[in-house]
Amino acid sequence: MKGTLVLLDIAGYVALLLWGTHMVTSGVLRGFGSALRRWLGRYLGHRAAAFCFGLGMTALLQSSTATGMMATSFAANGFLGLVPGLVVMLGANVGSTLVVQLLSFDIALVAPVLVLLGFVVYRRSDDARFENLGRCAIGLGLMLLALHMLVVSMAPVEDTALLRTALHSLAGEPVLALLVAALLTWACHSSVAVVLLIASLATAHVIDAQGALALVLGANLGGTLPALFDANTPVARRLPLGNLLVRGFGCVVCLPLLHPLSGWLAHLGDSPARIAVNFHTGFNLALALLFVLPVQRLARLLVRLLPEPPQPADAGVPQYLDEGALDAANVALANAAREAMRMADMVEKMLKGLVEVFGKDDRARAAAISGRDAILDRLGVAIREYLAELGNEALNAEDGERSQEILGFVINVEHIGDIAANNLMDFAAKKAERGQDFSADDIQDLARMHAQVMESLQLAWAVFLRSDRRAAQQLVARKEVLWRLENEISERHIRALRERRDDGGAGDVYLRILRDLKRIHSHLAALAYPVLERAGLLQDRLRAPAQAGAGDGTG
């Protein structure tokens, strides 16, 4: 009965260690995920920056597995190239060893202070970022407390014959020990927690140095599996497979050398726990130095092993809405934004051919434009459901704003698609049925209006992707340009109608086309308002007309 209680204690403290790791990870992602996403997109063009990002991110998240899953999602969605992604993983692997080094020292006295400080910050602060900092402090304190209690709980079973026999048998079978540790790490989703558990077992003298090294190799190998198994496309599997190949190579090289390695590492610290922790650091640092230069060759190999899959026949099936990314708000929002840009690409293709539809009565192009509307609607529904699953609880204020921006973008793009596929194509059908023709001047003016809308389209995409304030200001300012252009074209067209006297109803159709092109621009301009409001520029814009009206006595 006593042995059962000890096993329950050990299992409970392992769970507490994993929960503390989860609290730190979720706190960092919720509080600073958006800033990290922007940094990722701007500065990871160089290998040194990518390596430092992976190292620093893992130090923040306390988990190379979490960093790997985040990098895998970004690489799958095109936000992170494969070569810098592989370097990020090399940095993350080294970062996990620094976390283990820090937590392996006897700093259990700090645990209550961290928990208390984190609790006070979490409860007293109204700022979401400070709340998440408090969450991180609580999680780190729980990790230290769990590690201390693991060592204490292992003491009664240190001399248990059954446990010693089982672990000594693993020490004599390094391949089996590697596989057991790899499975345990995959189940825990945390190589840091498992390596610290191995160090605790070594501290309690339950395993010797050579057995601890075999288990550390398994923990390193198992740390690559969660991201690999969670990836659901060949492109998404490239990055975690590369990480698996790198660490697998290291395991194959080190397995026959465990005995001499333990002897060499004893000069840095002769306790089995210190040998295991130092080996974990040396193993990942050596792999980083070995692979950081030829990483481009590894990337080419991965592309050959996992080629780009053929695009699905049904364009209405989402390609980037990975359900596994919903636990990381910044990754999930990047997925939703990428899927929203698929909708934007479709709308752009719909609008490009409008002049040809009306000028040449291109019925095939008109049918293609009408057919894309149903696809847009399906993608819009999928993105809204995905954002709803993400929920408000996992979002900080900045991520919440981004979620609303994506939602507004999707709704406006759907409206543009409806105008193009329903209103404009209905006008094209009526024009063709009645055998009506627009004059050369009408087509030329329509092309001018259309060109202005397409220019606004590019500005709108820049506003959405980069929150570009300058593009947002230009986009809103262009409303007056479109308004003046519509008036000019309409007046010229009406004068021409009066001269012709009878156009068979084509004039009414033409004016409605102009009106709907202006409506499309209004939906594009709506994308600029959230960016201007955050920058404090929207209030200035609204205040200027009011002041002008007051100055001339018309207010």
C-alpha cells in the first residue's frame, strides 16, 4: 500500500511539473504572442537571428516542443521559410538545455516566492499582459516545487529492489531505454520535464550515469514527435521531420559512446544528475554547430522527401485552418489570416475580368465569376467557425483586435464577392439578353473606374496583412477620388444618352455598374478604419470636417 501511495505522489508531481510548463507556455503566448508573430515575420531572414529567436522563445516558453509546434505551423502556412525554420529548431533545442540547466540547480526555495508574486500580479492587475506575466511566474514556481517534491518522493523508493532492477535493465539496454524515454516525452509533450525527471531519478541514485544518458537521448528524440504527429500535410511535416533527422543522427552517433561520454562529462560534475544535464546541453549544442551551415542541403532533402501535394479539386475546402493550432492564439490567427487571403485572391480574380465581361460579352468568364461566390461563402463560414472555436478566453487584447479584423475582412470580402457574382453578373446577363452594347467611350470610362478599384484592392490587402497606416490613409482618401470619378463618368454618359435619345435601357445598366464598383471600393475602405482608429488617426479625420463646418458658419 505504501508503494502505491509513493507512485501516486510521483505521478501527481509529474503532472504538476507538466501543468507548470503549460502555464508558462500559455502565459507567454497569450500575453506576447502577437508581438512574437510580428518579430518572426520581420527579422528571421538571417540564420543568426533565427537561431537566437528559437533559443529565446524556448527560454520564454520553457518548452522546445511548444516552439517546434509554433514554428511548424508558421512554416506550413508560408510565414516562415524552411531553412530559417530549421535554424529556429536548432536554437530551440539549445534553448531547452539552458532551461534544464537553470532548473536543475537546487532553487526550490524560490518556488513559494514565485507563486506568491505571480498570484498577486495576476489578481491585482487589470492589464492582460501583467496577468499573463503573473501566470508565467506561478507556472515557474509550480515547476520548481514539483521538481523538489519529486526528489523527496523518490527517496523512499531509492532502495526498492523492483525499481532498481527495472532501471538497471534499461541501463543495460540503451536502445530500449531510448525508446521508453522517447515515448514518455511524446506522451508528456515536454522534453524539459522528462529530462528534469531523469535528473531527479539520477539525484536519487535510482539510475547510474550511463542509463541517464540513454534516457536523455530518448527524451531528445521524443521531443520531436508531437509537432511531427500534429502536422497534417506533407509541407507541415518538413520542419519537424528535419528536427527528427538531426536528433536521430545524434542518437545514432552517441549510443555506442555512452560509457566514454559519461567518463568525459564526469570532469564537469561527477554526480549522475549533473552528467545527464551537461550531456543534454552538449548534445544539442554539438548538433547545432554541426548542422547550422549545411541546413540548406537538409531543406532540399526534406522537399524531395515531402513534395508539395496537389491542390484539392474543391477550392472551397480550407487549406490552412489547422485545428491543432487553436491552443496557440497567435498561430491560429495567422492560419485564419492566410485562409482569408485565399478569399482575397479569389475576389481579385473575379474583379480582374469585369471589363472583358461587359466589353466583349464574355459569358465563360461571367460564369466563372458567378461560380466563385459559393466557394467564397463556404470559406467565410469555415473561417468564422474557426475563430469562434478559438474563443475569447485564449486571446489577449491585441489578439482579440486581430480576430475582429480578420472577421471584418472576411465579411467585407464576401460582400464584394456577392456584388461581383450577383449584381454585376446579373447586369451582364441582362445586357447580353437584350443585345445591348456600350459605346467605346463607355468601355474606356468603365476601365478607368475599374483600374481605380483594382488599385484600392492592393492597398486593402497591404492594410490587412501589415496594418499599414499609410496605406490605410490612402485607401480612405481614395473614396473622394472614386466619388468624383463616378460623377464625371455618369455626367458624360447621361449627356451621350440625351444625344442618342434611345439606348434600349443600357444607360440604366451602365449607371448601376458604376454604382456597384463604388460600393466595392466602400467595402475595401472599411478595412482601413480599425487601423486608423488604433493609430488615433480616425478621430482626427472625423474632427477636421466638423471644424471646417464651424469655421465657415455652416456647422
